[in-house]
Amino acid sequence: MSEGDEVSVNHEYLKIMMEMGIKEHVARKALITSNNECLDTALMIALELNEELSEEESEDSKMIFVVNSSLNMSVGKTAAQVAHAALDLYREITSPKYLHFSEALSSWENKGVKKVVLKAKDESEILGLMNRAKDFNLPSVIIRDAGRTEIAPDSLTVFAVFGLEECVNKVTGHLNLL
């Protein structure tokens, strides 16, 4: 049989599966995999295929860090501040306040923990981002430095936010990479 030939499926089973709301291509694949022998087996296979497709098609989440570029922090200082933000944001996401983010967090962890570092011109821009994140009810934190090394005490160094890409992009999508 060549690649272009279609494998025959039990059309009665196909019709039943499609009436149950299973997409035709999923039903066909399930029937072929089960050798058209048993509708129950084909249905179980279709459910597994749907689950796999749902996981692949689920929206991606990401964690964004926005650095206050007006502070002119060294690379090491910036890295330390972003690390503080990552820890604080993770704690925030896993707090009872954001239990509804547990599925997004789990998916994010399974898909490579996407993180992006951006820059803002100053503290006022970052505070605006924080307010916008609150409007979307996204977990977010700001980091203020103790002022023991390079910068003044209480300087706002980093803003961090987490959520579905579509939502997070509404908050930070206009910013440039650091």
C-alpha cells in the first residue's frame, strides 16, 4: 500500500465516534490503530489521542523579568536581582491566592520553564506594568534592593510576572530584550 492510499475504516464505528464529538482524523487514527475490531477499544484510543493533542495544544505560559535599566546595574547585580525575582514570583504563584494557576505552572514546568528578561526605562514604567498585571490578575512581584552594594536602598530593580503568554504579552509585549 502506498502512502497516498487510505486505510479502510469501519464507517459505522466512524459515524458513531463522530456523533460522540470525536474529530474525524482522531476517530480514523483510533480505528486504524485498533484494527477496526472493537468500538470500545477505538474509543479508548481516541480518548488517549485527544488527551495527547490537548497537552500539545495547551497554551504556553512564561515568566517575564523586567529590569530597571535606569539603575545601570552591573551584570552580576542584575543577575542577582532577577534571581531574587524568580524565587519571590515562584513563591507567589504557589501561594493559596493563585491556586488557579497550578495547572499553568505545571504545564510551564513540563514545557521547559520559559523565562524572558526585558528592560524598562525606569521605576515609573515598571510601576505601570505592575498595575497592568494586577488588572489581569496575574501573579507578579517587584524587587527592591537593600542598598548594600551598587545602588541606593529601596531602589526598584526588577518586576516579574507569570501567566499565559497571551495575557503576559498584554502587559510586557511592547518592551525590548535586555
